[in-house]
Amino acid sequence: MHRTAGYSESWQLTRLIEQLRERLGAETAVNVLPGHQLEEVLSRLVVRNQRLRVLQRLTRTGGTNEHIEAMRNALEQLDAQLLQELPELLERLSARH
């Protein structure tokens, strides 16, 4: 999914986030995972959403290329971390059924 300022959101990451939402809605993940692990991933997802909104705002309001590039790079790094962490988290959620 192409976003603003040359940022392309990973379809794989979008799919993993949706799977996490479904699993969290279907069970009490607090009871199946260490609280800190789930909290860390959820915090990263919140930060990711905030950075995406900032990137969109910078693009709409004519932010400097330097700021837009820095935000895009930070967002892409966070996406890469989440792409590594979410599959393991989802696997642990599935294994505890």
C-alpha cells in the first residue's frame, strides 16, 4: 500500500497486524503471554501509527524534505522490527490455544 512521501506500507505487516487484532479479540492474550511482551508490541504499534500520522501531516502541510525523509526512515525501521516480532508473537498466541 503506497502512502505519502514515498513510504510504502508492507502488505505483510498489514496482514500480521490484522491477525494480531483477531487473536486479541478472540481470547485473553493477557493470560497467555507475558504482559511485558504484549505491552511492548502494542506500544510499538501505537508509535508506528503516530509516526504515520506525522508523516502524512508533514506531507500535507509542506514539511521540509529533511523532516519527511527522517520520519519515513523511522517508520520503515519500526516496520522492519514489527515484521520480525509479530510472527513470533502470533505463533505463541496460536500455540497456547
